[in-house]
Amino acid sequence: MIAFTRAVPSTIVGCELTHLAREPIDLAVAVAQHERYEVALREAGMSVTRVPARDDLPDSVFVEDTAIVLDEIAVMTRPGAPKRRDEVESVRDVLAAHRPLASISEPSTLDGGDVLVLDRDVYVGLTARSSLSGVQQLRAILSPLGYTVRAVPVGGCLHLKSAVTRAGARLLVVNPEWVDPATFAGWETLPVDSREPHAANVLWLGSVTIVPEAFERTNARLARATDVRLVPVPASELAKAEGGVTCCSLILNNRPSADY
Ligand code: CIR
């Protein structure tokens, strides 16, 4: 499996912010934490490849928002924040070697952080970043490939995957204040500890789940709920830019789905 990442730009202090007040970001710490994250990906069996850095694009470390990568296709997004749209092209260039490509086109918008893929079911958050017509475009691209695409109301956070992510084979971790857990019929849902609203963003990689180390209470719940090994990583600095652990990579599954 390949994980695409992108270096933390020195301009990260000028990142987009929606729900958080701007706080100083220690660039050296952010870079070190990002490198620790890449080590965790490698230890989970990923081949980590960096997309060429874009120091002029403050949010470019958050590669997840630029594409939705499935076994059959990669869909290049049109990010909801206009200043982030130039991030897409260089990721497209890299993904072109790995997948047939499709694109979300204007005036629609879609951020990868709003797209939660659960086997053949694709849930898309309706947020300030992703429009209903963006969901409809994604549906038109993915339905012929056998995926069901559903729009999901989200409130109080940046992206759908701020509110819910996969944490195990049949397990989701959810902040019920931000998305209705009943949306995900057939999945076991574990609520975050209410004192850790941002703890629902974890990165499940099949054999391990990467989690932000700060959310000890939710992580302890997760450890009890799943056999998957949790790998806590420091993520405090990019969290100040509203980034979590899914945001910093694009995961390509190069093994048959059944093994994943
Ligand atoms: C933004 O507001 O776009 C960035 N500061 C954070 C993006 C985080 N990405 C993600 O959750 N997928």
C-alpha cells in the first residue's frame, strides 16, 4: 500500500481556519510531528511517497482534501476554500500513474475530508466546503462503479471526517454532537469522550489505527472496543490548523480489497 504525504509548508501559519481561533504554530514541532506520522505509516507497512512540496500553499500538507482514491479510480476534488484549489494539480500529476482520473468541476465543491468510504458505501458531508452538487457529481462518477453515494448533514465541525471515521473492521468512532451515528446503519459506533470532541478523526489501516495521542480517554475506549493495534502519534501542532490524522495522507490500496 502507498501513502502519499506532503511536507509541512513554512507558510502553515497562514492556513485556513473555520472553527478555531488562530494560535501560534511551532513550525519545527509541526515538521517533527509530521515526520513521526510518516514513520507510523511506514511501520504500518505503507510505502510513503511525498508529493512535491508547495511552500506557497499554506494548507498543502493536508493532501486528503485534494482527491478521493478508490481501487478503481481517483476523483480529483475542487476544494471549497478557493485558496486551496491550486493544491489539486500537482497531486493529480502524481496519482495519474496509479489510477484512472475523474474530477469534480465548477461550480461544485468537494473536500476529501468530507468523504468517508465504508466498503461500497460512500458518505459525503454537507459542509461549508462540500456542496450538494459536488455530492451529485461524485455520485455520477462512482455509481457506475458500484458505489452508493449519500449526502450526510454535518454541523459544528469542518468536515465529515472531523465527526466520524473508521476505527476497525466494523467499528466507527463518532462525535454524536456533529453527525448522527444512526446514519451509519450496520456499523458499530463508538462515541468520543465528550471532553475530546476532536477525537473522532483516526486513520484505520487494516492492521493498525493511527490516533492522535492527546485524546487519551477516547483512545482508551477504542482500545477496549477493538483488537486493532492503536498507534498514538503527536499531532498537536497541525491540530491548530484544523488538521487531524486522516488529513495528512492519501492511502492507495494496492492489494486486493479482500485482504485490506
Ligand atoms: C483547512 O481549513 O482547509 C485546513 N486548515 C485544514 C484541513 C484539514 N483537512 C481535513 O480535515 N481533511
